[in-house]
Amino acid sequence: MPFYSGKDGQLFIDGTQAAKVQSWSFSSSQAVLETTSLEDTDRTIVAGVRSYSGSARLFYYQASAGSGGDVTTLINKCIKAGTGAGDGTAADSSAATLKLKVIDGSANGRFITFSTLITGISMNSSVGEVLSADISFEANGAPTEVSI
Amino acid sequence: MASFPTTVPTPTSRSYSPGTYPQTEFEAQNGVKTVIRYGKNRTSATLTLGFSNITDAQAASILSNYEAVNSIWDEVTFNGTNVIEGAASSLQTFLKEGSPLKWRYSGPPKVTSVFVGISNVSCSFVACLDSP
């Protein structure tokens, strides 16, 4: 099947498939270094640093009451509780290995895997809506797997 | 004399000042100005070159040229190099100078590493009149 839709997408957090993922996205950017010199008529460049970032939306879902879920896992990566009011030395944020996958019918599917830091999480509880969380992340270094 | 490295590409930026004539000015109380000129040649022309995002090997060749020239108080020539490219021939005549002015490094080049194997280099020169 040459075309794919949301039902073919999966997100893995630290090797475990995340449940109730609504969407994932990533983007890659290539910085350039300008080498245009005085005799040039057109801009010339060489490659600089690459960077990667992305986002995902997950429902706040627990298999059983109080068990926590994938959103809890991601929150715990970047939000660390202190020991008391005014504590300015809580634990460092933790890295998360995120694998963004497309099921294409092959044995392993198509995927790209990043070691990331979660750079943002937002949750909003409102009447008439299912509780969900939006996360954003940035990759640390190059993707560890690229087969997408 | 030593030629500036020909492997270095055309500068990203270049600024030139032709220098001044050696003279002293006296201004009388009535506003009359008297100029005593001590020589007919300009002196202390300046040339500042900027090379952005060149390879480390090209940056090293500039440093080697600085060592080779300054260790024996020699002069640098730009004729036939990329330093004067991108300028009209009439301006190139000034940029490469010639007798009696001689280009020398006015200070050590500054190398800034910006990426793996890529550097920015800035170097400045002053054109001097050597004593006979």
C-alpha cells in the first residue's frame, strides 16, 4: 500500500510503544555557513550544524486507575519535584528515546529514532474534551536510527 | 618578499585606507594655515582582510605566511593572489601597492573556529616606507 495515514503511525518511548497517540511530527534543519566572497555574483555556502525537533500529542490514558501512563512517563522526564517550597536544586531532566514509526507492512516498518530532551509539555483540562498532552522535544545529536 | 598564500580564496571583506602624507600643520591666530610637507610619498596605508568560513588548512597557510614574513621582517605581496580579486584593476593598483610602500602585517592574524574544519580569519596590514 503506497499511502499511509494516522492509523499507521506509532510512537515508542524508551523502547515501549506508547498508547493513545494522536499525532507525532518531527523536523530537521541544516544550518549553512556562508562562503560568498568579493568576486562572487551568487551566494555560496557550506554545510553547518544539523538539528532535529518534533512534537507529539497523546491522550492522558491510564490502563488502570492510578497506574500512570505514557504522558506520566514523559512528564517525569522533564518535570522533577523538589523537596519543598522554594527548592531550586531539583533533579536534572532525563533523556527520552523516541522512535517515530510508520507501519508499512514490512517486518520492522519505517522509523526514525532520536535521543531527546523533552522541551515542553502542556496539558489542559476543559469541559467536553478528552484530557490530552502536547509535548515538544529536541534531539541530542544525530538520530540513532534512520530508516524512514 | 613573500607572496600571500594563493590557496586562500578571495576575502569575504576587505577595507583599505591609502594613508597620509607626512606633514605638520600650523595655524596662526589669524587663521592662516601653514603646512610643512616632509616627504612626497604616502605612508601607513592600511588593509584589513576578513575570510569567513574557510578551511582550517587555508587558515593555517595564512598563519604560516605570517610566521615566514615576520620572522625575518619581510614584506607581503598580493600581486597574483586572490586578495585583490573582485576589485576593478584601477583599485587593484592601490590594493597591491608597490615601491616604495611595502605591505607588512600590522598584527598577528586572528583565527576563530566556527565549525569542524572551518574557521574565520581576520588579518590586517600596514604599508610602510622603509629607510634606504
